[in-house]
Amino acid sequence: MQRLEKREQDLIKREETLALEKRSLNELKQRLELEQSTFQIQQDDYKQKVNEIDHANDSIKKERDRLSQLYYELHALDGKHTGRLHQLQKSISTLRQQEEQMTDARIFVFEIKSYESYFSVL
């Protein structure tokens, strides 16, 4: 009888131990599920951030290409304007030379008229 009681007590202890282990396993399972859920949420967040970064990189690339195109257009326009500026500077220089020549010619004509009037008086 004592053996049976001892055996029964051992079985009760084992059942209690099993119940504790089962409870611990259930708690571990719940924590694992929570961590898996958290991990899945973080993974989704990371995927979303990667998508946003990819989109931003695409936008940056498009903007860089657009700015590069604008730079080349500006450089071409600058070259055109520089050419026009040189042409205008040459034209202005030519006009100044012509003006000086005209002024010299007027002075010469004035001097000739002055001499003519001087010699006509004599």
C-alpha cells in the first residue's frame, strides 16, 4: 500500500511537473508567435522602406538626368550667346572705327572748306 501511495505521489509530482512544463511551453509558444508577428511587421516595414528608397532613388536619377540635360542645353545656349556676344563686339568695334573715320572725314571736309573760304577771300 505504501508503495502504491508513493507511486501515486510520484505520478502526481510528474503530472504537476508536466503541467508546469506544458504551461512553460505554451508561454514560449505565445512569445514565439508574438516575436514572429513582430518580425513580420518589421519585415513589412523594411520592405516598404526599401520600396520608398527605390522610388526616391528613381526620382533622384530622373532629376539628375533632367539637370544634366538642362546643363548641356545651358552650355549650348551659353556658347551661342558667347558667339553672338563676340559678333556684337566686333560689330560695335567696326561701327566705332567707321564713326572715327566719319569724324576724321568731317574734320577733313571742314578743314578743306575752311581753306577754300580762306583762299577764296584772298
